Amino acid sequence: GEDVKPFTPEKAKEIVMSLQQPAVFCNMVGDWPALHWNAKYLSAVLDGKTIQFRLGLKTVGLVPQFETKCSYVEATLEEFLAWSCGQPSCLSGPFACYEYSKYWAYADYKYIARIFQDKPEIFQDIRWSEFGFPGRSGKESTLWIGSEGANTPCHLDSYGCNLVLQVQGRKRWHLFPPGDTSFLYPTRIPYEESSIFSKVNVANPDLKHFPEFRNATAHVVTLGPGQVLLVPRHWWHYVESIDPVTVSINSWIELDADHEARVEEAITRMLVCAIKSAENPSDGDLWLNPTEVEATSHEVNLQYLNEAVSAYFRCQKAGVPKQARPSSAAAEQRTSASRKRKKKEVGCEPEDCRSLTQELGFSTFKAEKLQKIPFGPHLIQVLPQSQETSLMGAAAVESDGGDHLHENEGGRFGKLPCTRKKLVTSNDYGTPAHQMDADGSPNASQTALSTNDLLDCLVNPCVISLVARLLLERTRV
């Protein structure tokens, strides 16, 4: 029958928890009330309530448009829709200074529980329980509303995996596997907990400064309404809106590996805050992402580190195999006023872990024992692009509004021509031309390493992972 889903909640959960490559679920949410959450409907529900929009330039330069370089306005969805349609009323509204042809706007990372706190019944419009996560609804989800060109810089999430429902319009996702991390030049500036950014603008890569990006392999998919994308743990992603108005809903699924990731993030926070706070404030380096409220003190960061380590060992003693099941989110003990948009709770009491083990029944769960992943019209692999065609030419998966997706081939990044632009600020990557020798190599007598250069090495994910393991081993002894 039409109401029968292609996967049971148990099977969907098995796929989500085991699949280590991105894939698109089809025909799983056709009866969800949330599919009616287009921008016009949400505007009526919010009834004049304002939300914050991030604005960036549609011009695609060589440097990513990090959130520290964007503008922000408070506006209603009605004003946003009028602006995106070019209505004259916008000449005096909050978007008056931002010409639609030159700017995009993004209301991103909006916690549904927060913006609809006076309408809790709306949470039930989102039914992640049908993917095998009982009790998970809109209350544990985030809303994204953007105009054409709105994008999120390429990054990976330190915690969990990600389920993304496309509601209105289309978004193009460029995904890179965890093994490509070194090719993406990871950085923690701008700093925010749980997001590791790439210094590469994957929409217009500067191969002069980032030559290893040639080796990165993009998995590209254009997600259409009614489809759900699985972004596995630690997959890099750059996301852009390609229709006039887009609406998406996502939920981050906690994993047991998050316990160790929290230790790594606590170490990173200590180092970044300590070193960047010691810089001269007059340098004007906006190193803290707007999503982070403040640079926390060394004492607070040390407390957070100890709590993360304690939580890790509590769950270890409970006998929960790492990366076998999603972790529970118990009460967080962190005293900082900062609240990260994707932050998961630190504490995980042993009894919580035991009940989770019983609930999921994955105690003997091993990848090699899984049934074959049922790829087909209801679960589409997001495949790597081929090496023949252009970067932005076609998506690996396109929706035609029917019951299946078409596979097309795109290009590998290494084959792209690249135009270079003059560096603008001292905080940009690379070495200015006057500091280069005739052969193009940095002039040793004039090369000036910045604090950010040092941090890129100190808090490189590989380094932090090693430090976390050493620290946990010391604590264990």
C-alpha cells in the first residue's frame, strides 16, 4: 500500500548506524506534516516573529565566506520572502541595504524547540522515530531557510552523524570522505566547538595555495523535497541553495564515538582560547565564530576537559563498545555561558548507557555481520564524481520529483582551471607576492608565520586525536 514505507524503523536505523558513505532515503516521509513547512507556511506560523539572517555575497571568491565575514539582520519571514521576490516594500525594511542580485540570506541553525517554544505541538510534524529513533521529533531538530546562493562553508562536524530532510527547493551538497581531511586544509579559525572548517573554497578552489585539494574526491548530490540525506560521521560538506527559497530540517544523531570527540574538542578549546586570547586585540582578527558566545577562561576550559574525560570513562566502565551505538545525552555540567548550536551533552551516566544497550540491542553489532545495504530506488548512493567533466556541471544525484533519482557524473576538483586573486588581508592564507623568491617559494628571510599558522598545526585533527589518546591513557593509569 501507499502508506507502507520501504524500510522499517529498525532497518532504517541499521542503515544510518552502519553506512559509512552518504546516501539519500526516498519515499520515507511522504506522510510527514513537516513536508508542508514551506517558507510561506512558516511565516504564517511565526506570525511576525523575527529571526536572524546571515547575509553573504553571491560573488564566489577564492576565500570561503566564513560567518565572521558575513552581515546579520533581524527580520520576519514575510520580509525575507518579499526581499527574495524583489518587492518594492523591501526598500525600507531590514534588507534595504542588501540588493537581492548581489546577496544571499540564510536563517541557519535555528533550533525548532526555541523558535516554536510557544507552539510545542508542531514538534510532532517531524517523525525521526520512523528512522528508528523513538521520541526524536522537531524538538531535537534544526531549521534552515535560505535564498538562492546561501551556503555553509565546507566543514566537518566533530559529533554524530546527520539526517537532513529537504522540504522546499533544492540544495546541492558537496561531500568529501574523512580520508580527504589533509587535502581540505583543516583549520579551527574561525573557532566554534564541533566544527572543523576547510580553508578551501570548494566552489572556487585556489589550487595555487592548496595544491593537495587536487586529490580530494567530491561526492555531489542535489537534494530535492521529500528526500532525506544521511551524512555519515566526519564527512566534510559544503552546502548551497540553488533555488530562490529553500527550507531544510536536520537532526544530529549522537554516537558513542562522541565521548572521545568531546575530549578532543575540550583540548582544542583550551589551546585556541589560550593562544588567541593572548594576541593583541587591536589585530582585529575575528577568530571566534558568532555561534560562540565568548572566549571561555582557562579555568572553565580545564573544567570542561575534566568533565569530558570523566564522561568518557563512565561510559567505558558501563561496557559500551565505541562506535557501536548512538550515545545518550545526559545533563551537561559545563558552566560556560557559551552554547554551541550542534553541541551534544557531556555527561553519560553508566545507567544511561546500560539502558541504551538494552534498547538498541546492538551489543554484537559488527559491520561485517550486517546484511547487504539495500541500495535501490529507495536508498541511493551518493557516488564519487568522475574525472572527466566540470566541477559544478551536474549533481551525482538529481531529483525529478518521481520515485527515483537519476545519476549523473561530474568532475574531480583536480581538473579545474583556477583564477587567482590578490590577497586582501593579513589573516588570509598564503604568502604575499613580495615575500616570494623568484622560483615561487617563500623567502625565508621575510616569511612571517602567524598565530593562526601555528594553531593550524597544533590543533590539526590528527594531532589532537593523538593528544587525546595520550591524555586518556595517562588518566587510565
